[in-house]
Amino acid sequence: MIMKGKNIVKAVAVVSVLIMVLAALFIAAFPHENKTTLTVFHAGSLSIPLQEAEKEFEAAHPGVDVQLEAAGSVNTIQKVTELNKSCDVLASADYSLIKSMMMDEGYADWYIQFAVNRMVIAYTNQSIGHEGINDTNWYSVMQNKSVKFGFSSPNDDPCGYRSMMVTVLASDYYGNPHLFRNLIGNHTDITVQKNGTASTVTVPADDSLNPDEHIMIRPKETDLMAALEANEIDYLFIYQSVAVQHASSGVRFLSLPPQIDLSDTEYAQNYSTVKVQKANGDISTGKPIVYGITIPKNAENRELSVEFVAFLIGEEGHKILEDAGQPPIVPAVASSIAALPEALRGQVVQG
């Protein structure tokens, strides 16, 4: 009987250990089981500042798990409008997409303009011709037959159609009527038609862009940064904030004149002379780069969503954006203060 008792004790001990191990494994596999999930769909260029916002917001809200999902802004919005996915907060690199794709179609009631950016050309010290590139000869350097450069899909990502706009504006600014054709038209099936002072770029479907060996095109601009860092491309049309965020890995950038970099409201009229018609027929008109944020109507955690937006457009969010090389708009600008959740109205001005 004594031996049986010992065996029972051992068996109980083994079972107890197994239960604890299984419990630990379960907790490790499902660490957020008891947390409220806040889902944020966002433009790829916001990845780094939003990762920092995620850390700080979760630290202040221990019961919340912020889940970030990056894509090109058009695809980001289509997840809600076409794929019927729900998210609590949506941030676009082009605020006007929220108006045209969400508000006009009944998926959102408002947007807030909260940050700005500018287009630059990123490169590394391994890029062909980088030693002599400047803001007057960059297009000539990039036309070198040995050079390969990249931009994101104009169909899916604002940075992509803004790359087209910059190139068309550069053609006029530098007095070089063949600049767009030599840089992009001769190497893809993207075309431009000029009518007086106005220009329209026509972009075929992604599977018909047909870039040759001189150009790399990916769905969103941040997909191309790894290619630049790996010396698979020499140059990249990108937002300044993204270039700044990758400076530690050797990425440098060339600032462009404000007349063409889509950053300055003084040149808004000039920017607007360029339109990009995407494969689905939608047209984007040149304008200063302004980011927008909203809470879709299908948000599952509306109260928490409001808190996150308030955090991002408040002082803590301003610091995060500034540290990431992306200037915040202070105060943020709302499409309609009356349409905003009451808790946000004191942080914005009417647009």
C-alpha cells in the first residue's frame, strides 16, 4: 500500500507539471486572449510612427492589443469598402481618398488631416552616380542605362501616383519635354498626354505595367526600401519621412525643389495641373501631400478608436511623428467638426 501511495503521489505530480506546461504553452500561443483588439489599417509609410504609437498606447492601456495592418492606401481602404473587413481606425497617405472612396460611398462620416510629407529621391552610397547627383541633374543620372530605380504602383499607392506627378512637373520645371518619356514612358506602358498646361498620366493595370530591367514596381513604397538597402535598385521615389527612418541603414535622400515635390501649398495650383488616371478609371489630381485618418462606420471598438485617434493627433502623437521625420499638422484639420465624435472636437479646427 505504501508503494502504491508513492506511485499515486508521483502520478499526481507528473500530471500537475504537465498541466502547468500546457497552460504556459497556451498562454504563450494566445498572449492577447483576454485583451481588447484595436485594429488599425494604414498606409505603409506610416508603419514606423504607428509602431511607436502602438507601444505607447498599449503601455497606457494594458488591456488593449493594437493590431497594425499596412498596405498601399488604396488597398487599405478597399479592405473596408470591397472586402468587407472591419477595422477600428484607418489612416491614408492621401486624405482625399477617404473622402472619395469612403465618405461618398457611406463607409465613413469624416476625416482628419493630421500630417504632411514631401517626395524625395532616396539612394545609398552604392547607388550608381550618387557622387554627383543633385537637384538639377537627378533625372539625367537616373536615365543612365546601368541605373535601376523604383516606385510603388500608381494604382494601389499614393506614393506611386505622386511619383508620376513629380516626374511630369519636373518636365515643365526643368524645361525638358521628354523627361517623363525618357525616365518612365520608355521603360513601362505608362503614358502621359499633355493638353496646354495640363497633363494626364494614364496607368494600365498592374499586370500590364510591363516595367523593363531599369524599373522596379511594387504594391507600396515601403516594399521597395528593402530593395534599395540590398542594392537591387539604385534610386527610389519615396516620402522624406521613410528615407529619414531608414538613415541608420545607409539610406540617403535628395531633396527636390518645392515646385515639384508636392509639399508646398504655395504651389498647389501648379501641382493641380497634373492628373493620374488609374486602371479602374479613378483620377487623382496633384495636390500637397496630406495624410488623413478616420474611424470607419464598421469599427467594432468605437470608444477605444476615438481614444487612439485623440492620442495620435495630440501632443504625444505629434512627438512620435516628428521623431519619425514626418511633420504633424498642429492643430489637426477636420472635414467637419460637427460630424466628429465629441471627444475629438476640441483637438481640431474646421477644414
